[in-house]
Amino acid sequence: MTLSLPACRTAGDGPLTLVLLHGIGGNRQVWPSQFETFAAAGYRVVAWDMPGYGESAMPAEPTMASLADSLRTLLDALGPSRFVLVGHSMGGMVAQELMARGEPFTRDIAALVLCGTSPAFGKPDGDFQREFVRQRTAPLDAGKTLREMAEAIVPGMLGEPDAAVRASAHARAVDAMGALTPDAYRAALQALVGFEQRAALARLAVPVLLIAGEHDTNAPPKVMVRMAESIPQARYVCLPGAGHLMNLTHPAAFDAEVRAFLATL
């Protein structure tokens, strides 16, 4: 099966390529500070539109395996290079799904940055998972738009940034989720609830930076601490005041932690 190449935004140049993988409500536009910071620091920076998002075609199947296939297709098109996968929320799960395959799929991946994410969601046919999907799709079934849903959801993901940053982060996050199609959102939910890679953490053979947000209720710090304890080469940090959208609301602190990590590679 031939997969279509995901759309992406690219900036900068260098021997190390940072591949930015957004979450379920994002797209390639949710990394403004990271493009500026890391392109200026001598890295190539690439942010994808996950399949079904932005200008990327819908996934071949609504599964994490299909999304990981698409990520590998993108890396092959970008190479040869050494890659650092920077995965936020569901993007972190896609990165873990690919890493769980081991060589040769991970041959050129130098490190991971996993932020606001977890190593598992559960079985797609479990009661909790069915209820999760029902709750997340009920507003759509009732006629609400994804932008209306975003207006209700995003404020609880922002943590405690200053007022100016909060306003810009809120606007960008709402715009990103509002640009989604209902079909793409439903497909992403189906992929999300089938994710399970806890056993693969111990097999990660590259350095991993885990970044939690102090006020993140989607991927609480205690979840990411447990992840770090299972990974051989893990470095864990928690950003004070940050919520789930830490790269948008606390960009200086986020970028500083990533830069310090990259300097160790």
C-alpha cells in the first residue's frame, strides 16, 4: 500500500531535524515559538499536519499503526537526516507507536521529546473508551461545530500564563481545532482509544525528554513521572504554571528545556 505524503511546514537547516507532532486538536500551525527558536539555533524544523488534518489526506485506517506508517513515510521523504521527534499529546503517542517497532523503522531517530502525553489509552472496545468517544462526539451529534467545541474546551488546557500569552494561545488553539473536519476528529478519536504501548517504554533505546505541565489534567505530571521511571534514558521536567498546551502558553520555558536536552545529544 502506498501512503500519501503528509503535508508539513519546514524552516531552517542543519544536521538534526526536529519533527513536531501535534495533538488531537492541533495542526502544523501550533508551534510558532518553536519554529522561531530552533530554526535560529541551527536546526531544521518540520511540523506535520497529521493525516486527516490541514492539507494531509485522511488516514488509510483510523488506527495508530496507520498514523505511524504515515510518519515513517514523512521521515523517509525528509531524509537522510537524524531526527528528534517532538510529540505533544496524541502526537507523542504516534511517536511511541513508531518507536515500538524498533529497527529498521527507528534507524535514524536520535531522540524523543514527549510532552503532555501518555503511553496508553486502553482497549478500543472497553466501557471507558466507548464512553470517552461518546462524550467527545456528542456535541457534534447535537449539531455543534468543532470551533464551538474548542471554545468550551481550550480554556481548561491553558494553565496559568500571563494575560497576553493566554489570549494568543487561546486564539491559536481554537483556530486549529476549529479548522478540523468532523470526520477527521472522529477518526483521530478512534485511533486514540486503541493506543497501548506501555510495554514498549523499557525498550526505548534513545534519550527521551518528558515534559509535563503542572496543571495538565489530560496527561497529569504523575502519569509522566511513571513513564519516565520506565524509560532507560529518560529526563523528566515539569513546567510550573503550565497546562496541556505548554508549548503555546509557556514557550520560553518549553523551548529552554528542549534546547538544553538537544545540547546533550
